[in-house]
Amino acid sequence: MADPIKKVTLRGGQVRYRFVVDVGYVPKKDKTTGDVITDPETGKPVMQRKQLTVTKDTKKEARAEYARIQHQKDMGTFILPVKTTVAEWIEVWLKTATRDVEASTAASYRHAMEYVRVHLGDKQLQQLTEEDIESLIDWMLTSARRRGGKPGTGVGLRSVQLTLGRLRAALNLAIRRHLVVRNVAEHVTIPRQARDAAKATAKARTPWGEDEVKVFLTHVANDRLYAVMLLSLIGLRPAEVCGLRWDDVDLDAGTISVETTRTLVEGVVIEKDAKSAAGERTLPLPAVVLAALKAFRKRQAAERLRAGEGYELSGRVVVDELGREVKTDWLRRRAYERMQSAGVRKVRLYDARHACLSWMANNGVPDTVVSAWAGHADLGFTKRIYVHPDPQSLKAGSDKLAELLG
């Protein structure tokens, strides 16, 4: 058998060693357009033999590389060298990953992978290492922030987790398409110090207690948005509050049907059905909420008369004085303003939701009812994420133990 390693002399007189090896078949492309050529009868791509030319400085190096390639071909693990960069592969993955997801999910994917593109985008995909992934994580934890806080500081643990998860998914796709041998992000972890710091922050961010809720509600009792604040405090998501229509409110039966959400995604208002099948639910309204909604409906009717033709008939429950629809950021800003003037802790509206569900769970409402009220399909998720023991419930537990222990 002829030796596949050939000696070549370059123009400058330098001697090197070269071999050509078949590495499989690839779709044939038109030289002018770059389009894949298909068989007119079958419609399948026309395949052509792909060869790889390798040049080394010494014959020993060339022979070793030839043996490596042949071994990998026999084992089915050979990867054809490509110059695809990480940034280029991110675009390929995003196109695939966002084909059939909601706009908010697609936006979260793009936002997560933007960190990868900025920090590692110029690097060739096949040269990516575990050290590169660790460098990305360290950068995100210390100085990657560009918005939502002081630029140049670290982003939160949740952002790092999302980015790492999406990057792993992108590299898994690269494995399936035979671009890389292994997923270099698979076993990279976030430093324990960062995880412990995030736990401490989460622990410090507690929902309102019963007394804080009462102080806030007393403060806003005569406010135009009293009913709107109550909707957040009975466990509706901000997007559900903003998506609620008067057609969803039965003032006679005293119920609301949660069917639509209205939220802001990358500056664009997105309206869609409830988050899940469980998210579509009809809730009986507490008497105080029902009364507040009736008063708010009358107030809107008066505002419409004053505004005349300038009033917009959007049909939404939560509108401004001219009947215009509002976005979740509008709702949050006004809630925060009222928290400040009431002198209570500033909490996220989602924490107000947590407070509602925790109060229900800690006051004897069955778990299945709490989960259904929240619009969750997973009972365990509700208890794990949304239900927080409060001092009153812990005291009740102490009293029960006192009965047992005598």
C-alpha cells in the first residue's frame, strides 16, 4: 500500500509533509449561489465526497495525525474542522431554539446568549474549552452588567444559570450536528460563593407580612388604584392584572376569569393567553375586592364623561384616566410610589403574590386550592417557591407541640 504521507517542498524551499484523507460526504452546493443542489427526481440533496488536506512540519507529526483521523473515523467520532465562531453558532442555535416558543421565551434566550456572544463570540467553536466557560461565568458574576443596575458590576445568579443552561443546549446541538466532540460546558459549575450569596439575598427578600399588608391597604383605601392594588394582593401576576378585561369580571356573580396576559417584551407589548392551562382560572372575589372593583367601574364611567371623545374604550380593567391600556412597568411604578408613601417595605409585585399565597397556605387553605388559585399545575412548585412560613404560623406550630409535650 502506498504511503499516504507525501513530502512537499514549498516555494521558499521549506520541506513539509502532507496527506489527503476522505472524511465522508457533504451536500453539493452551487458554486455561484451557494445553494444545496438537490436531485430533481427524489428532491434529496446531491452528496459529494469530502476530502481533508493536512500539512505538518515533520513526517512523524503527519503520520500521527493521519492515524488519529483514521481511528476517529473508525470509531465514528471524527469531527470535520470548521471555522465557525461561537457568535455564528449562537445565531444558528437561536434560529432553531426559538422556532416554536413564545416571544417572551425567545427574548430570554437571546438575552442569555448575548453574554456569550460578547465574551466568547470571536472564538472558534471547536476551540472552546472548559476554561473559557469558567471565564464567562466569572465575568458575568463580576462585571457583565449593562442594564438594570450599575454598569460594570456582576449580574445575578439567575442570569448566570440561564446563560449556562442555554449554552449547554447550544453545544448539545453542535454535537448532534457533528461540529464538536463534546459539550465543554456540561460539567462547569457556578462557584459556591456566588450560590451562597444568592441564597442570602433571596432569604433577605421576604414578602410582606400580614401587618404590612394592612398598613398598605389602609393607605391606599381612597386611592384611584385601590382595586388594582387589591388584584395584585389576591395573587394575580402583574401581566394578568394588566390583561384583565371588564368582560372577564362578573360583578353580579362576584368572580373574575383569568384568561389573558399583557406584558412588555423587549419594548413591545405582548398579549397572549394565560401562562398555562392551569393559569386559565375563574376566581371567586373576596367581598372587599368585589366592592372595590364596582367602585372603580363607576369611577371610570365618570372619567369617561369628563374626557368625552378623548377617552379610549379599551375594555381593560386597569387603565389610566383616559381609558388607555397600561403595561406592567406602569403598574409596577405606581405600586412602588404607593409603597413609599405608605412607609412600607418596597417589595416586588411578585412578592405581593407570594404574600397572598403564603397567607392562604399558613391559614388552613388546602394545598390544592392554593395551587389552583395561583394558576399552577404543579402543587410542589407552589409550595416550594411561593409559600413562606410566617411568625404567626410558626407560633401555631409551637402551640401544637406544647399540647403534645405537655
